[in-house]
Amino acid sequence: MEQRHAKKVAVISGAASGIGQAHAIRLASEGAAVVIADIQPGETTRQRIEATGGRAVAFRCDVADPDSVAQLGRLVRDMFGRCDILVNNAGLIPAQPFEQIRFADWRRIMAVNLDGVFLMTQCFLPDMRERGWGRIVNMASNTFGQKTNGLTHYVASKGGVIGFTRALSGEVGQYGITVNAIAPALTRTPGTEALEDRYAGMTRDELFSFVIGKQSVPRPSMPEDLAATLSFLVSDDAGFITGQTIYADGGVVRG
Ligand SMILES: NC(=O)c1ccc[n+]([C@@H]2O[C@H](COP(=O)([O-])OP(=O)(O)OC[C@H]3O[C@@H](n4cnc5c(N)ncnc54)[C@H](O)[C@@H]3O)[C@@H](O)[C@H]2O)c1
């Protein structure tokens, strides 16, 4: 692979599994030193990266906890001196009809999916500003752009992520920092396993068939599709793209 992210330090939340793991493997394969920041151990991701000669470190971090994020910031600066690329990927994917959502469920989704983006960005943005170059990519969802059932708290949190992306991009473009979001379709990951039999009465396979039927590209969305989009957005080639939400979803939502 072309080493287009050489000499860059990338912090990726939720990189122990799923889409975040694919993001970490892709950026490391193109030369970035990767920090896996996850509430779960990130050893599998780290070992996969090191097995192919890449550089990675795994730190436990709860993105919803200000103290945990501050500790991560200290560890990253001690080890690498900075963060150039921040990928706010950690997220919870619930499925509950609106009338069953308790306030505690709502708060937990907002804490991880939205507060986590705020806390991580506040932690690492100063490094980028100091160096006059930075890339922030937030994981949104194409559920924001279409009819969905049983996902009100999730879609609200992702709408917040899209608003955050647009608003912050306006403040930090002058410092060489871009802020974008990726909005995927339903993608096969550990996070979507739990949707089986809980989403609109469909099994997971029926749900995937339903979603693929809405796509222009009729195949399942894979984590690697999203990692390829990420790799472009954090490259120098994408330096004039900011404030955007890229619907990398096989053509379901056409903005
Ligand atoms: N898979 C999909 O269909 C899909 C579609 C659209 C958007 N997304 C978004 O992509 C992102 C990744 O989704 P995924 O399917 O890979 O999910 P996943 O559940 O497979 O992985 C999420 C990772 O985030 C970690 N995590 C959860 N809470 C955390 C916390 N508080 N602090 C740190 N890490 C935490 C988990 O441990 C896990 O490793 C999410 O933001 C999700 O909303 C996923």
C-alpha cells in the first residue's frame, strides 16, 4: 500500500472491533501510527496491525468519561507527542421502539455517541491546531437520511454528530483542520449482531436483505468500504473537503 499516512498519528475510538478495527488496520497499512482507544481490550486489532509490520498501541478508554479521555490524551502525548488524525468511531447501536426507551437508555446513547465526540475532539484538537494540520472524521449513519423504526435515540445522536461536524468545520478550517463525517448503511459488525430479532421483527439476514434492496449497489456494506472512505478523507488529497457528511452507503441516501 502507498504510505500516504506516513508520520501521522491517528487516534481511533472503538477500534477494538467492527468498523473501527477496519479503520485502524487500513490507516496503519498506509503508514500511520495508530492508537486504538476502546472500552474493550484492543489487543486483537493491535496484533493484526503488528503482524503486517504496522505500528499500533491499545489504550482502554471510555469516550463518555471526561477523566478517561483526559488520561488517554496524556498517554498519547507521552508516547507520540501529538495526534494528527482523530476518528470518532465508538458508538452504541440500540434498537428499541420509542415508547420502550427509558431516560437512562437515551442518556447512555447520547453519552457515548455524542458526548464522546465532544470530549475526544476537545482533547485532541489543540495538538492539530498547534501543528497547523489535522483531520477529524466522525462516524454518523445513513439512518439519519431515511425512514427508520426503533432507532429514535440513535438517529438523534447521529443527527447531533452531523450538526457537530458542520459547525466545528467552520471554526477550525483556518488552522488547516478538516472535519467530516461518514454515514454508512447497515454493515456487518459485532455491533449489528444484537439487532437480530429486535429490529422490526426481522432476523439479521432478513434485515440485511431489506437494506440491500434499498441500495443502488446490491451487496452488503463491509467495514473495509468505510475504511477506504476514511483513508481518503484523512489524506492530503481531501484537504479542500470539510463540513461534509459522506453517505458511503451504496446509494441509499442521495444528497
Ligand atoms: N455497523 C453498522 O451497521 C453501522 C452503520 C452506520 C453507522 N455505524 C457507526 O459506526 C461506528 C462503529 O460501529 P460498529 O458497527 O463497528 O460497532 P461495534 O459495536 O462493532 O464496535 C464499536 C466499538 O466501540 C466500542 N465502544 C463502545 N462504547 C465505548 C465507549 N464508551 N468508549 C470507547 N469505546 C466504546 C466497543 O467496545 C466496540 O469495540 C458506530 O459509531 C456506529 O454507530 C455503524
